Amino acid sequence: MIGRRRAVVPHLEAVEARLCPSGLTPGLGVSRAFNGYQTYHIDNTITGRVDTIRSYGLASDVPVFGDFAGTTLTNIGVYRPSTGTWHLDLRNDGSTTIAVPFGGPGWLPVTGDIDGNGTTDLGVYNPSNGVWQFCTDLSGRASVSFGYGGSNGDVPLLADFNHDGKADPVIYNNGQWLVDTNSDRIPDQVYSFGGFAPGATPLIFDLYGTHDPALAVAAPQANGSLMWYINPNRDGRTVGRYNFGVAGDRPISGYFSTANSLFVNPSTGADVSGAGTYAAPYRTINAAVAAAAPGTSIRLMSGAYVENVQIIRKANLKIVGTGLQSSVIYPTRGDAVLVHSSDNISFDNLWFAAAGTDGRGLVLIGSSADTGLVRTNLTRWIGVLATDTPGRATTLDARYSRFDGVQVGQGIYLQSGTNAVLIGCTVNGNGLGANPRADSGGMVLVSNTTARIVGTTFIGNLNSGLIAHDSARVEMSGSYSANSIQGNGALFFGATTAILSGNTFANNGRTFGAVSGFNGVEFYVNFVGYASVTGNNFRGNTANGLFIGSAPNLIRVVGNVFDSNLIGLNFFAETNAANVQILGNRFRVPANLGQERFGVAGVGRLVNAQIGGSGAEQNVFDDFPNYLSIDPSHTGGTPLQNLGCPNFVILGNIYRRNGVALDPALATHPC
């Protein structure tokens, strides 16, 4: 047994807390050649204790692992280099279910789901020339081939680094990890971690169940043990050390355990007493939900689930599929999933496709839920709707989820005190179906909701990318809102709060009429809330980069870039005061454009704006026509002149044209 040969008690040290893991967490283990065969010693809880021992394959075989059958469960297999044959145990009973000839002497096996169909593909890598080949259907025929790597010492690996549900090729060589996520065969992500000892083996796994690949290197130690060095954040630091196995073992990872799991298969399952095992799954998700105790993972095998799933007064459940394209909840009408008065419900590797007339993908009522790698394409009305029930608000934690392609409504609609976090999500292409609703678009927040949005995209929605009403609060950073067709990048009404930092708002709105278009960000004429706009990029919007129609509470606009908008920053204060500090920004248009473009402009005696200052507070205005860097007389037409001139306090700024300083007298238009 492995335990008798360890020099120290195995354990995983100082690994960060697992925050909101929506997916399954892997087991770790080793394979060992013993008495002519391969044996597998697996620790499914990462506590250093062997809880599963299996045997499969010959000692000369190379162990391979993956979900080759589309069941959420990792199968064990072997690759036989002498013949280039893969032997796979798809029933997990220790026998060969299928043997596939693919490869040959000199080729190295590599596995991963490269086409995103929910099953692991067979791959081989030629170290002499860096050629990869893949068989995606167990036929033995290569359907994908490309070149990547080929240097001496290169080790091929696969993992999903860009959260699109498809495995990306990785080359490891002496502590360098070269990741190609865009299929141009040039590394676009590079990490440094490893080189701990000669003979170390690299591997990649999702340690926390959050779809963030952790880098790991298992290195033999002087005392004969095998030490795993784990870097979950891919920042080069060893966060966890795991002593498991002995020198000569091969490290492995996968989802081997069936503990606390109920399996569902819409094709072969049956909703009968005793169902839910891997061998005898349920047919419907609803039957599994009814049978599930807290702490259960409901594991959806690949297929279409034609049902309206209801999760009512449940707690601590995970609903996990095989992939964004392969486990589909597809009702003929109504909601794909309704969660009511429930706590800690997780969804992962799923597609909510509620395409019926009143279809909504995921509806959360008075519940807490998290999503990881889910999608809403083809849903008819709303991708995700979150609201309260008396005494219970809803919380949503969404990571790497795709709230895209809703036909006539919104990707996300939050109301009634909902608290949401979006990290690395997409909210794209919503409202583009026939007969869209007037309020269709990306994401809507109303009624005292809160959303923290990080690294999320809002691209190509029919109306605005993001809209906040009432007393909603938005904290948005590192995100991208672009190409809204007939709306703004973001739009804020009423007593909302907007903290915008490090975002890009680009190319929003089609131009209509002579000069009319839409804005990167708009604070509407009834805005009476609080806002901060720092370090953002406003680029190519068809009207204003930033439009402020009202700001009775001071808005600081600091350190932004306004590039090639019709107007960089524009005021229109008709009813409420607009109080703004404009400091340390850069405003520019293309040199010698020959069109009338403005840096800062406005109308209305209720505008009070400080523009510039000393040192870092100076704004830079590049390449604007004479008198249009700052134009307090841009009224939009004579009917608006009765609103009066804005009160612009113009302090120190830098004005340039073609890189040459411009006389400030030529930069500012008198009112």
C-alpha cells in the first residue's frame, strides 16, 4: 500500500479556501506499475488518505483519464505505445469497453475535450515535430491536427484556460507553461512555475471547482516520496504542498468519486425506486431533485432534458452537467429551472435553453445560487431572473457564465434587493430575435439591487449593455461594454450608485440623423445618486463617451481616456444640478479628422464643473479643432440656449495638435 512507503503524513497545506465552487472538485492520486499491471491509488477528498484502489492495464502502458462517455465521471484507460491502441473502461468496472487504434510508437497520449461536446477526446503528440492529432469520436480517425511545440523537453497538456468549455493546448518545459487559447499556435498566456526537481511531472486540474486551472508539479524527493507543488492562482507561488505517492509514480487527477451523487440520463434512465446510480440513473432532473439530500451532486449525463425543473425549499445541491453544449435543459415552454426559497444551489456545465414563448432560463426567487460555465442561448425572454420572496432576498454568484443570445428580452434581470456578483461572464447579443421587447438588452437592475461586476463583457446587445434603475448599486471594473445597437454601454437612472473603474465603453449605438447617436455611459436627466468614474476608456461611441444629464452629488471623472467619440464628455443640465470634477483625463480625436468633434461640452447654468488643475490633475486634449477642446456653448441648437451657459471652471490643462502645444485661447470656446 502507498501509505507504508510515505516518509511523512500526507496532507495538503495552506491551500486557499474554496469560494463558491459551482462544479465538482477533483480527486488526486497516482498510478503505479506493480506486478506487471497498473494500479491506481486515489484520494478523492485531498486529505492524504487513499479511498479508492483500482487496477487496469499493463505496467508498460501509459495511463490516460477523462470523461470519455459524457457522464461527468472520469474513466480510466491506458494507451499502449507499442501498438498505438487506447483501451478504455467506460463502465468503470475494470474491463475494456472499447479499444481504439490511434497513435503509434513515439507518439505521446494527451486527453481533453477540444471540441466542447462534453466528452474527452483522444489525442497524440509527436515530440519530434510538435504535431498534435485528435480523434473526437472514438473512431480511430484523426479529425483535428495542428502543430504547437516540438522543442526538446516539451510536455503536452490540455486544459480550458479561457472558460469557453473547450480544452486549450499547453506546452510545459522546465517551469514554463505556454498556453494557446485562440488557436493561432502562438502562446497568449505564459506562466512560470516548476523546475523543482529532475523527473518532475506537470499536470493541470481545477482544484477549487471554479473553472480556474491550477498548475501543479509532482516532484520526487530525496526521501523517496512524491511532493506535489500546487499553484492555483498561476502567479508562480506554491500555495499548496501535497505529499502523496512515491518516486516513480505518475500523478493523476479526475472526478473518480460517486459519493453523494445522483446520476441522470434522459435517454437511458428511469424514475424508479433505487435509481440515481451511475449504472442505473434517473431519467429526469426533477426526480433526482426530489430524492436529493443536502450535500448531493446531481450529475447530468449528456443529453436534452425536456422538462421544467423546480427546486423548492432545498439546500446545498449541485446540478452539474458535462458541458455548455452537451447537457441541455430544454423545456417546450416556461422556465428551464425555477429555484424558490432554497439555499446554496449550484449550476455548472449546463445550457438553459427555454425557447418557448414565455421561456426564462434560470429563475431565482428568494434563494442563493451560483453558476459556473452555464449558458442561456436560445432562451426566449430572460436568461436569468432574480427576485425576492417575503423575508428572503436572492443572491447570485456567477463565474464564467454566458448569459448570451436571449431572443427578445434581457440576459440578466435583477430586482427586489438581489445581490449579485459576476466574474468573467459574458452578457452578449441579447434581444436580437424577431419582435424584441422594448426593454431588451444586456443586464437590468431595479429596486435596491446590488451587483459587483468584474471582467465581464456586454457586447452587441440590442439596447443598452447595462441599465440600472431606482436605488440599484453597480460596482463595475475591468469590464467591456461595446457595440450596443440602439442604446448605451451603460445607463443609470434615479438614485442609483455607479462605481466605474477600469472599464472600456466602445462603439456603442448606431448613428441616426445628422449627428445623433448613443453614449458610452449615460447618467440620465433624473439621476440623483452617487457615481465615480475612474480609469475607464471611452472610445468611438456615436454620441458621447460620457453623458451627464444630472448630478446633484459630486461625480469625480478622473484618469479616463476619451478617444474618437463625437463628444468626449457632455453635460445637459435642465432640471437638476450637474456637479463634476474632471481631472487627469485624456481627450483625443484622430489628427486632421476634418469633422467637428468636441472634448468637453455642455449646456445649462446648472452645470458646475472643474476642468483640470495642476500636475496630475491636468487634462490632456489632443488634436481637436480650434475652440472645440472645451466648448461651453455647444447647446445642441438654439431652442436650448435659454438653459444658459454651464459654469466651467477651467484650470490647468494641456492642449496639443499633432504633438505641438496649442494656445489655450484656441482651445476653448467662449459662451
